[in-house]
Amino acid sequence: MKINQYRPSFTVFVIDGQLARGEEVYKTFSLAGYTTLKFQTAEQFYETVKENPPHTILLEQDMLIVLGDTFIEEVIELLPEVHIIIYADQHELFSTSHLIRRGVYDCVAYHEDNLDFLVRAVDRASECDYYIYMNEQLKNRSLRNEGFSGKNEMPFFDIWISQLHEKRNLKEVIDSFLTETSRHLSKKEIIYFKYIPSHQSLVASQSIVTNIDKVRGLGIELTREEKRFSIDILKTPMKLQSLKKLLKSALNVNQYVAFPLIVNGIPEGIFVILNIDINLQGDTYIKSCVKALALKVGQINLIKKLHTVSIHDDKTRVLNREYFLDTLKNEIARSRRLTLPVTLVLISLDQTEEVQSQLNQYEQDMLLKMCATILRRHSRVNDIIGRLDKFNFGLILPHTGKLGGAIKAERMRRIFESADFSKVISGHKSITVSVGVSEYPSHSKSYEDILKTADEAVDEVKKGGSNKVCLASAPAGFIPDFVLDGSKL
């Protein structure tokens, strides 16, 4: 969505002890359309916040020392729905990551000449609030119109909806649903089987009435237990023969009803109510509770996605293209200062037409996740991994020359070639990659140049077939910024 038109409806507080920097951030957000206030002291902040609570607080990292260690917790207690975004210099950003565990929404790199990163971070927080508001309106319009059969359950439903709204994580909302559904059914036993996409399995993760220790560890390997398994079958869980077999053998249960948890069209798990008549499938109250639960889980998933999309690709959890290229630019600038090389390795998946024609979107996503996992497991701590587009990944190798980069690229090519993808995607055993390698300063002068030359090297591999590594060549007449000695190659 385009949040621009809604920015005036959101209030942003800027807390920065450095007058000039705080003023620049304040001006940037005012010009962007946000209702913006700036503060240099805690006293000023607390005086205003009671009368005019903000949606988002932008807090400069050094101000935490001035404000005290408990400031974040105090603000969250005072304003439980506020988004706190910490901004810091790029080289200090890593030291702020632990603040996420304390309730901070995001940590963003501060660039004096480009404050777009801050604006986009606040845009994501505002989008999150907007979608939550819209989902609440949707619930009020649709769920309250459901007709509940039997005794009047509307008061219980209203109370539960209010409680559900206060939950902040997946475990809490599942527990809330289990408790309310068990109450409605006079304390029936219910087990939640979570779907694990990476293993294509169902695993018992939560329960009500039933002791979780009794069922913990119960699971089903769907690709092995179900013939021609597809994720869509989870939308009709009563058809799962493997579930029927598991309940009979492990719990001696013959009668049960299973409800799927489907969020934005994708099954996330199954609720199994034990020892109950199959006609319960038509229970209107449970169906309404499942709808409300799916909306709430969708909100939680959206918040996670909006939080991580600032830096990471949502499919693979490596850096997204924008942040990867920004990091590449910074690494080249650092390389120039230190007169040390930096190498870019572009990895392009082969057989992409076959992948797109033979695999559905879910299977394609699983394939990409496995590729990202391979890259992470076989890279050094300082190597930087990103996804540049649908089937292309990049590796930035700091302080590594072109020869070292070519050796690393060949090693990665062989690992991909030998990997068994059928462990994740049934029937799709292997995939190969074409790899291009370019270096600063030997082949380029900027991040655009190194990206172009590496891409041209990939094209050379594709022209001659696939499944090879190509080292880039410097353009005709190219003069490097500095010349590396042999020890730095």
C-alpha cells in the first residue's frame, strides 16, 4: 500500500540530544507529511507524551545512555502499542540489535546524506498500525454478524475477542483459542498440530486439558505418510489418513473433529478436538472463533514481515536487494580507504524455466530457502549474503581478492551441484548454478561497476551452457583506483 496519504494521521516523536542532527531528522519527517515533534531531554518528552501520545518514537542510540537503561521499558509500559525505532551509525548498528528483545520495533542505520531509511522504517510501522486498524474494522463488520446456534454465546465471544486483541505472539493467541473453544465444548480435549514447512510435517505443539507432555513429540511426516501430499490437503484435515492413524495408535481416539488454521490462504496448522461427534464440524461458534484467530495470526505475521522487510528478504531471510546494494556501496568505500580488495560473487540458479513450470509457488519458496541455507552454512562470519532478484543471490567478500573470490565461488558451485534438494522438495533432486566473480579495485570503481561486471561474467557462463564459474574482466582502458600487491589478491 501507499502510506503517503495517511502520514498526517500518524504522530512521530524524535528524541536526539544532538541539536543539528535532531533538527534534520525532524525536518525530514515534517516534509514527508508526518505530524512530528522533537525533544532533547526526557523531561520535555514526558511532559508532552501524556497529552499527545505518538505512534512512533525515533530514538538516537546515544540518547539511551542519557535517558537511562529503563527508558525503553518505561515507555512501553506507558504506551504499550508505540513503535520505538533506534537509529545509529552503520558501524554501531550491530550493538543495538539486542534492543529488539526489549521491545524495540526496529534498529536502522543513520546516513547523514540519506534519511530515506528512517522514513521507510516509520512508514512500515505506520502501515502495521493501519492494517491492524483495518482488520479490527473487518472483525467488527463481519464476525459480529455470525449467527450462533444453541445458547447465546455472543457475550462470551465479545469478551474473548477483546482478550485476543491484547495478545502479542503466536503462542498466546493459540492458547487463547484453545481455552475459549474448550470452554464452549465443556472442557473437551484439544490439540494444536503446527505445520512445519521446512520438514512438511505436523507436530503437536500446544494443547488444552490434555497434558502436553502426553502428546509432545507426536507428529506426522506428511510426504511419507500421505500419498501425493500437497499443502492444500491441510485445508480439509479430516481427509488426512495419517492423522486418523496417529490418533488411534498413540491416543486410542476414534472420534475427533479437525479444524484448519488458514491464514491468508495458507494452512498454518490444525486443531484436533478429541472424542467428539463428527457433526461438530458445523459448529458456528467454533468457525467464528477460527476466523477471528486467523485474522489475529495474520496481524502478527504482518508485523513480523513489516519489521524484517527493512533489511531482509521475506522468503529467504538473507539481505534484500536494496540493503545488500547499500552494503556493497559501503564496503567499496571502506575498501578504498583501507586499500584492501572486496569481491562480489553473483550466483544465478540454472534450470529456472523447469523450476517455474514444475514447482508451485510454495515449492519454489522452499527451494530458495534451501539455497539461502547453503550459502549461510558455507560462508564466513564476515561474508555478506543477499538476494538480488527471484533466482539470483550475491555474496560480498570483504578483504578478499579476485583469486580468493574465484576459489570460494567454485567451492559454492560444487556444493550446490552435490546438494540433494529432494529432502525438501519431493521429486526435485538437483540444481546447478552459474557464478560470476568481480573485484574492486581490479575490475571496477563503484558498486554499479562491480555489479555490472559480475553480471556480465554470469552471462558469459550462460552463453556457454551453465554450472561454471567465470572471473570478470576489466573494461578496455580501465585504470584501477589503486594497485594491489600480490599478498592481497
